[in-house]
Amino acid sequence: MEWSAWSMTEKQMHTFEELYSKDIKEYVEKLKKTWTDKKTNKEKSFELSYLSWTYGWREMKRIDPDASEKIHEFPLVSNGAVIVGVTVPYLQTPQGFFVKNTVTINGRSETEILPVLDNSNRPITNPTSFQINTSNKRCFVKALAKHGLGLYLYVGEDIPEDIVPAELATKEQLDMLSVILDKVAELTNTEIEVLKANLVQKNNISSKLDELTKDEYGKALNYANQLKIAAEKRSKLKESNSILATKNDDVEWGKTK
């Protein structure tokens, strides 16, 4: 029995690191949040970044055409009673409403549970169908992020109501970033200061590299990982070409020296 080229084609597998390092800046949506600082009674604001769910779906299918999303359904509760045989895409509890989504890529599943929130990230006591649908889309993106795609956007996402300054990246995180940049510099024969300058410019970082906020660190780490993956692939290709060239030099008309 002969196998066709189509039946023998293997699906490309992507590692977590490759998906985590994918450049998604063009498809990120920003949501501005405001709160009142309880210490100064002044209104302050910050931005949360989200990956567009439509882009997320497109990339998921490009990564794995057989990838799927499951929106979990729960029994409908009305006036405190469970309606038998009727399910809805949300869970109603005394603490609020929740949605649950599972994303499966290359046979691996990741699940996320998300409360139904308003635009101020506060639980909604009686959500509309639109608000539930919006929460399901956000939940899908967060489940997808657990596979790596856009995960760095959620660094430092959970912010308390009376927060004052932006939280800084830890020493361990900064050390990790430094190790990655040093590796890129070694593989590409590029001065480390040049790499750092490009990182700051391309990611619009305003802080010093040893004083990054967690949000800035997420962007910097993503950029550095992209450089590292590209540098490692280039290095392996160069090594393979070098080995091939050596073998060709050792061959004379079908016989080796």
C-alpha cells in the first residue's frame, strides 16, 4: 500500500516558549481603568492589555487546524431551583457568575475559569447575555494564553483596588532577562548594550532596565525570548551548513579520503 504525500505530512508542533515569544503587539487591545487612591483621595488610572479573541482564534487554527474550544455549560438555576434538562454557558453561585473555557491544542488541554465582570473588573450580580458572551471570549483568550500565546500580557494583571505604585519586577526576573540577553549577545556576536538599547526602544520602555515594572518586564522578556529563539535557529542552521561543507570536502568522486 502506497501512502500519499498528504497522508505522510506531519503537523508542525510548537513549543510553549515559541508561542510565548510570538509577537502579538499589533493585535493587542488596551482597556483603561481608573480608581481612587484611598490614601490621597485622587483618581488614578492604568491600562490593561488584552489579546483580540479573533486574532487568538485565527492563530490557534494556524498552529493546529484540529484545535478546539469548549465552553462549559452548567444547569440553569431560576429562583434558587435547578431547571432539569436545561444548561447555560455560565455558573451561578452565591459569590457571583462564572464562565469556564477549555482550549485544546495538539492534544493538550488548558482550562480557565473567569468571573463575569463589568468594565471596572467588579463582579456583576445580574449579567446580561452580552456580558456573559464577552466574559466567555475573555476566558477563551486566557485559556489560550496558558498554552503560551499572549501569556506575558497578564503579568501583574491582578491589581487591588487601593494600589498606589506599579509593582516592580523581582531580582530573579531581572536576572533571568539578563541571562537571555547575554545568550543572544553570544550567539549573534552583538554588544550587550546594543541589544539593551534596541529592547528599550522597540518596547517603549521608560524605566531603567534594573527598575522595570512587571508590565515592562513582561514585554521585555517576550522580546528577548524572540531574539533568543531566532538566534538559536540561525546558529543551528550555520552549524548544519558547516558540517555539510566539511563532508563535501572529504568526498572525491564517490570515495572518502
